[in-house]
Amino acid sequence: MSKKLVILGAQWGDEGKGKIVDLLSERFDISVRYQGGSNAGHTVVINGVKYIMHLLPTGILHPHNIGVIAQGMVVDLKALQDEIADIEAKGNPIFNKLYISDRAHVVMPYHKLLDKLLERKNGVGTTLRGIGPAYMFKFMRKGIRVVDLFDSTIFEKKLAENIEFVKDVAEKVFGERFEIDYRYIEEEVLKPFEKLKERVIDTAKFLRENTKSVIFEGAQGTLLDIDMGTYPYVTSSNSSALGLANGTGLSPKYFRDAQIYGVAKAYLTRVGGGPFPTELHGEEAERLREKGGEYGATTGRPRRVGWLDLVALKHAVDVNGLDGIILTKLDVLDGYSEIKVCVAYEYNGKIYEEFPASLEVLENCKPIYETLPGWEGSTQGITDISQLPTNARKYLEFIENYIGVPIVMLSTGPQRHEYLFLKEIV
Ligand code: IMP
């Protein structure tokens, strides 16, 4: 029997996937990242050592676990080299158990420049890691793939075409002079590639041949999915389960027997621009942000915060076909006398119980809340269901009843041991 588990974000990213994936991946042989790039930032603390994973799957930190960077990712090779070096400097040798897809696209220095220029007009609030432009080049059919770096003639031809295009865009659209500095290409692409190239393989083939025990780690979250999220305030990949097949190069049939769990916070956060119906402001927001330590792992930006939005969470359950939810940071709600949860939106006199496609509706709707009583005492660090205060249990039941799938696991604090299973999942 093969064991396949998918863990992905059920909200706008930053749900605390790092810790969950760290815990669960210990039980798997292979971990796979399949979309996005160094825009992700998964924080894990193992034996008191803190790691922030941007490109690598978190599971690779376990000595027996092989890590795969699959074809759907856009890879900043210098960032990858630095990330590997950082982990190895902490005494964890991982290089020889990493595979990088030959079909993955390379994030080039000029993609980061374009990210900055495009942000001036778009205001999505991207991480400026060149993710959108790298995918833009991929879909324009001008992208440079890892495999292209093995052949300098192909690489140089593509590079010259890319540079001409970037020059045109920078100068004609943004009125900025653009001169390529080849030292950047050397330092950020070619030299790192020389170091990494021995780890490059056809990862789809590898995964087809090694199906026994694989965990797939989604980055960002379902509401940032290019197709199913709050478009255009999204990332440029399929960060929901929709990205699994194209991101890995595996047939949808491969995932038939996979279990898929979504990680969600007990409240809600987002970084960057875009609609957020349950967003809090002022003192209320400050209180939640401080209690939750809501500052970005990749950019350090303060996160926007708000109440749990069940309309959005149900959307994530449906889009991904989730088998259940892993709920994090419940303890941040300790001490609240009342907790609100959004159960519908109202816009122009119409009630929405389904997550709307329209940005106009999402931006201007009024959340309809149920108010639930808070709980006495602390859920911080509890590891046993019997320690859960009655009202906290009621909060979980309310969520489950609304979304129609169980909460299978709770994370109750930042430490590795602070969790409990409500249902055995692996
Ligand atoms: P990009 O992925 O850098 O293009 O940014 C697009 C949007 O996705 C912005 O709102 C970012 O803040 C958001 N985003 C990208 N990666 C993450 C992540 O790992 N966690 C949370 N938000 C993210």
C-alpha cells in the first residue's frame, strides 16, 4: 500500500504549515514541493535550531527523508544554494538527498526587477522574489528551464531574447533604463547551477518509480491560488490541490489514493493587498496581531488579521476535496470573551454562502457573523483532548458543522510537541 499525503494551506498562506509538515513528514520517505518558489517561508524549530525553508521541502530536514523540487516550481538557484548552505552549516547534511527537476523554471535576476516594476502599477503586495514574472515567462514560452543550463548555446540564445524583452518592457512601459549586468547572471545563476547540477533529474519519473511513502507540501494557500483564489490578488501558481498534477508531472490518477489536509488558523491573516471581508482594524487588530505574532517569515511585514471566515474555509474544503482540517494557533484566541466567525457575506442586499468569484463582491461585502462565547483557561501547549475547555470544543464543532469535514489535528503552540490528534491520519 502506498502512502501519499498532501498538506496545503487552506487560507491565504502563513497558516503554520511548517511545523505541521515537519511533524508529519517524519513518517514519510520523500517530500515534494510542487509550486511557487522562494516566496514561501516555512519556519521550523528542531532541537532548538530554527530553520526557515523557502524553496526546499521541510521534510528534507529529517535524516532519512529525500527532498524533491518538482517541475511546477520556479527556482532561484542562488537562494537555493544559500538555503542548502545554511542548513548544512547547522549540522544537517541534505545536499545528497535532494533532487531538482530538469523541467523547473529558473528565476532570473531580471524577474525580480520586473516584479518591482509591475508592483508599481499593480499593488498586489508581492514578496518581490520574481515569482510572477518567472511564471509569466513560462507561459509566454520564453522561460529558461533548469535543463537549458546544461547547454550554453541554448541558454545564451534564450538569455539574449529574454534581455531584449525585459529591456523593451522596462524602457517602453516603465520608462526605466535597463542594462543587464552579466556579473549577476554569473553569480546568481551560473555559479549556483555548477554547484547544484549533479542533483538535477527528471523528478516526475523519480516520483512515478517511488510511490510508497510521499508527502506533498503546498506553499502559500488556497485563497492565493491563481485560479481559485482572490484573483488578481493571488500568487502566480496553483497553490491549491489543483497544482498537484501539473506541479509534479504526475497524472491526476496518481493522487486517487492520496489524503489531502488543509492547514488553517483558528482566525485569519493575509499579507499583501486584496480583499479580506473579516479584516479587523485598530485596537482589535493590534491585539490579535500581537497575540499571534503575526509578522511575515519571508518579508517581516506585519500581517493583516481578522476573524475566521467559514465561507472562505468551506471554499478551500471544496476546491481541494479536503479530508479534514489541521487547525493551528487556537491558543491565540485564549482570553477572548467572545469570538466571531463569519458564516455568510451580504452584498447589495444579497446573501452569499458560497465564496464569490467577483472581486467587487469580495471587496465590498459585509461579513455576517455568529458570535460564540470564548473559553476560560488556556489551550496553550495542550496535548490531550480532555484538556480542551468546553467552549473551545464547541468552537471546533461549530467549524466542523459548517465546513462538513473534521478537524483532525490541533497545533496548540509554537513548540514541536505542542499538538494533538483528534483523529489518526497517517
Ligand atoms: P508573490 O507570490 O510574491 O507573487 O505574491 C503574491 C501574493 O501572494 C502577495 O499577496 C504575497 O504576499 C502572497 N504570498 C506569496 N507567498 C506567500 C506565502 O508564503 N505566505 C503568505 N503569502 C504569500
